[in-house]
Amino acid sequence: MSSLNRTRVGGSAWTVFRDAAVMNLMVFFVALSYGAISQAAGFPLWQTVLLAALAIGGAAELTFVGVIAAGGAPLLAVLGGLLVNARNFAFGLSIGQYAPGGWRSLFAAHLANDETTAFARVGAGDRERWYRFVVSAVMLFCCWVGGAALGQLLGTVIDAEVLGLDTALPVLLFCLVAGDLRAPFLGVTAAGGAVLALASTPVLPLGLGSVAALLALLPAAGYAAVRHRRAAVSGGSAEPWSTGGHQGSVGPGGCVESGSSAEASSAEAEGADGPESASAGACPDPGAPRGEEC
């Protein structure tokens, strides 16, 4: 954890803690709703808290409680929760790109969900992404489990439907990924997933509309694979989600330069010492005849 404490993300470690706290405040409100619904369905406190600590999926817990409250079989409730949490497969692919190995990968697998994945991915590098993930995941676990317990205890006071606490999570998730939707590839993929979710919600069991949205990843993955093969042949960019142009580089003062700016800066630096330094090392033999290879 010492390396995490030395990492500066978004200006300072305080910025990360502040942003994670704001995000998880919304998670806490949703947890209150889950606890109140669980209490109304007849679940004891220990079952509500245990389910929240083991699943940490939000929709999975609400699906499980909803099926039981409607008189469904416990097996169907478990299967419904597992299907809803199938979206974590995509989250694991994203987190696995920067999560360290060993026990920390197991820690990340358990706490992988919508919020922690979206909060972490805006980091500039793998270390920063992992730092953001750890901070948000620990906060989320405390807020989700604690909020579920408090919602259970205040179940007779909190009316989740009247307060509309269940709408806080979708609004939060949209705010976390809104910046990514500017890239045409990601925007079209997200729009396709939204259409699939809306179209399938009336005909699928509760909570499975979001799982159906994952089908939009199939054509997106195929398109990305084709782009990657073409880029391997032509030497171009293999990232269809990029905004176009060359990859930037970090210039003076930590600013990110565009490809053309970076090349211009490199050319200026190369010619700063005159043509002699620019051509230094071109031919190790000063006496070699002109026109012949060194």
C-alpha cells in the first residue's frame, strides 16, 4: 500500500478520496433502498448483510430479494442473481489489465462491479487505475454493506419507492462514463447496448435487461479485431475507440502533446545543436567516400 500512497491521481490523493466519497454516497442511498426492500420481504438482518457482502452487485441482490418476495423458488432467485452478475465478466476483463497478481487479483475479482470499474478506468496509467480501484472498492464495500444494514433497521421508516432511491445508481453510472461516449466507437457500442436493454426488459425476467446489453459487445469485438489486423498490416492505430490522430506524448510541464506537436518538438530538439549534432553518428567512418554506404 506504500506505493499506492505515493501515487498522485487527478492532482492529489485527496481528490481521489473526495470523488470516491461522492460516488459512494449515492451507493449508500441505493443500499438503504435494498435494505428496506429486504426487510419488507421478510429477510432477517443477518441474511440482508451477508448477501450484500458476498454479492456486492446491487442489481443481483435486488433481483434475489424480488424473486423471493414474489413467491419464487430460492433456486430461481439464485440463478437470476447469477445471470445479472454475469456482466462482471466484462468488468473483470477491464480490471485484469492493471490489477496485480496474487491475492490482490482475488480481491479485485470480488469487488469488481459497475462503479469501481468506471471509477478506476479514468486513471492515466496502470498504477493510478489500481489506486483508484482500491480506494473506491473499499469505500463501496463499507457503504453498501453498512447502508444495507441501516436500511434493514429503518425498513419501517424508509419508503424506497416514494424516495426513488433506486434511480440514483443509473444516474451515477451515466455520469461516470459520459466522457467516454464522445469517442464514436464507444458511443455507438453503448447506444446499441442501451437499445438491447430497453427492448428486452419487457420480455425478460427482472434485472436481465442489462445482461442482454452485453450482446452489443460481440459486433464491437469483431470490429475491433478487424481494425487490429488492418493496423498490424499498415502500421496504423489499432484502437477504434481513439479520437483520431497520432498518440500524444508528454511534453514540458506534463502537458499531453498531439502527434504532430510532439514530432515538431522532437525536430526542434534534434536541430537545436546544429546540423552536425543531427547528423552525428550517421557514418562512423569520416573518410568513407561520398555516395557509399558506411
